[in-house]
Amino acid sequence: MKLPRSSYNWISLTGAVVALFSLFMIVFLFVVSTVLGQGGSYLGLFMYIVLPAFLLLGLVFIPIGMLLKLRRDKRRGSGEEAGRMPAIDLGNARHRNAALIFFSGSILFLLLTAVGSYEAFHYTESVEFCGTVCHQVMEPEFVAYQNSPHARVACVDCHVGTGASWYVRSKMSGLYQVYAVATGNYPRPIPTPIANLRPARETCEECHWPEKFYARKHRIERHYLPDEQNTEWDIVLQMKTGPEHSAMGLSEGIHWHINPNVKIEYMATPDRGKIPWVRYTNLRSGEVTDYLYDGVALTAAGKDTLEQRTMDCVDCHNRPSHSYSSPMNFVNRALTAGKLPRDLPDLKMIAMQVLMVPFPTRDSAYRYIEQEVNAYYNAFYDDRMAEFRPRIDRSVRVLQEEFSKNIFPYMKVNWETYPNHIGHLETEGCFRCHNDRHVAANGRKISMDCNLCHHITAQGPVGEMQVANVFESLEFIHPNDPEGGWKDYICSDCHKDVYK
């Protein structure tokens, strides 16, 4: 098949080879991934993004080579021929063949581009792409997500949402992220909260319908004491997420904060850990009340360092899909689930001791856990090691597994890196505002009364639990401080420092 003389040059030939090879590889990988069911995150990356880019580059090289050859031939020619523009003559076999290839190739290219663009769009929106392409960087978020209540919700449903504007914004932001990962120029850990996150009413409320109100519910917290018997200590809470009856709407309870007749604004430090100013606005009456930390007004310079927000879901539910549990919590859960043997003496105590140590790598953590657990039981239960051996080996495996789900040394991520504002045990959480120290001009305070959010209806060790009547509440008893010294502090003052 004869083609125009201008097509016979090394640039066009190279472009054609690159384009044909890229097309062949795209088709081959597509067959492998669909027919044979083989693939992975990097296969999709090459098939829908990298190889199409080389295909386009090769196609661009073909006309560039032809134009350069025409110019070169013109410089060598003379007279009228040298100044003439290229012309297409379908009566010329060379031109006819070139036109046939061009139009057929263009139709095929547009078809492949449409299919490829569609597949590339869906691939870059997939959980696989978000979680595994940048494996080390996103590993903490991806692992936590897989063990979260939102494990079947795609990443983009929360981080991007619907609509072209937020899609474009996310891809523009992603370009810098790709550069940062490729060059290793990214912070460890990734700083939060995420700047310019789409409002919760446009993402969370797509599923969590705010007009559907729920009454109070019971929550059972199961703990184990660091003693020889791993004594179980339970606490049953009546959580006041809503009012006594769902028909009362958002008139009271924890979710009162998003009552449509109320507007809560606040100023906070960049990590939203400290909140020195809160404003309450009753949208029906127009009443406005400002609460200042210790009653001290903010200076203009102080305000410039703070972020002002209107309260929404993520101000409390700030770790809905990427929550990292402390050793106390994930060891309690493992004991409750039966993954850790409760009949292995001192297990809770030794588990907490070995997991309090900061580790530079995961491998060093695994080795330390195995070494210290075995050393403890060899030292104190040497005469029962044959009996305990299966339970010790099982405990080591489970502790290593739970460590890998919650602590990520490479990215310097653990439960303290990204504090969860739900509750108040290991972070200030609710006590960022509800601490009796935010005072209005009329002397009214944002109360830290525990019964605002929950009632304790039962507590204590199994078989010896205190139980309250249905509409009564028990005063909290700390299992390690029955004298009540804990009342002089907030929970996180002690619990947060346990791991330091």
C-alpha cells in the first residue's frame, strides 16, 4: 500500500509504532482483565491512563513528522512548487490510501476514546484506585475504611459527591497529589482536617436523612481490667441521640446541634481541637448568645489564627470511615469477640504494656510483641507454659493483626494522630465545648453535665452490676478510682497520657 512521500520519515514511523504497540497492549490487557479475570490497581492505571497517553502521543508524532518532511522538501525545492500548500487528490492512489487510513483510524480512535474515557472516569473514581495505587501513602486510610461502617460506600461518594464542579476540583487537587507521591514530597502524617471539604449536607445527608428522627438508644460498653483474671467490667448507657420519643424531632438530645431552627457557629484552632468561641443563634426568635472560653474576649489578632465554621455532622463525626482505635479499645474488642483468650492470665495487662511502645516499623512492632509476650509468660508462668503455649501464640498473632489495622509507623499514624471527636474518653471531643468554661455575658455556661448526653443505667463487673430503674441514672464509678478522684479532671487528661 502506497502512502504520501511525506509519511516516509523516522518521526512518523516512530509515532506509528508507538501508537500500534500501545493499542495492542490496551486490547491485550483489556482481554486479560475481563476474560481471564486477572488484574489489579496498577493494571487499571496502565490500561486506562498510561497506555492511552502513549497512544495519543504516537498519533500526534505522525502528522508532526509529515509536516517536518514537507517543510524540509520545500526548502530543497524551488519556484512555485516550493510555495504550494499540501493538497489531497483522491485520484492519486497514495492520497486515497492515506485518506482511507486517516478516516478509518479517526473513527476507531474516537470510538476507543469514548470507551476509554468512560472506563478511565470510573477507574479513577473507584475505591481500588483511591486506596491502592498510592499504597504506602493511603494504606492507613484504606485499611481503616475497610473496617469501618462505610466499607461499602465508595470513597468519592463522600470526598467528591455528585456534580461536575466538585469532580473537576478533586481532579485538579489530585494532580498535585500525584506529583507529591511520585517525588516523595508528602507529609507524614497527612494533615487533617481536609481543607475545603464538601459540606456534609451535600454528602452525608444524601444517605443520613436529617428529617428522620430517632429516639434514645442503649449502648453496652464492655471493658476488661488489667488484672490476672482480665475481669470484665461493663457499662450500659442510654444515649440521648434524640428525645424520649422520635415524634419530638430534634427538640432535645445530641442531634439537637443540627436542629434546623438552631445555628451553632464556632471558632477553632486549625486542628479544631481547641474552641475558644461559640455562638448560638435561635433562627426563630433571633436570639444570639456568644460563649467565650473563661469569659475572655478574642483579640483581632487571635481571631486571625482561628477558623470560623457553622457546625455540621463532621464536627463530631469527624472520623466516620477512617477511625483508628487505641490499644485499650481494640484489645477490649478482641477479648469480647473471643479472638483473644480471656482465660489467659494477665493478658490485658501485658497487651497494654507492649502496645504502648512507639515503633519505627511494623516489622519491629511484630518482633517486639512476640518477644515481650513470650518473655512475660516464661518469667511468671514457667510451670504452665506447655498449657498456655497455644493461647500465647494465638494472642501474639491477634495483637499483631490488630496493630496492623490501627497503627501505621511508616505514615506515623495512630489513634492520637487523628483524634476522634465522638465521645470524650481519649480526646477532649465533646469537652471542647461542654466543659463549664465557655461562659456567656449573662453568666450562662455550656454545661459539661454527663447526663446531657447519656444516662448510665448499669455498670460494674459481671454478677455484681449496679442497675438503675428505667428512668433513673447511676453516678459513674471508675473501676480504678472508686474514691472519685477522677471528678477533678476530664477523662482525656489521664487516658490520653497513658500511652506517652
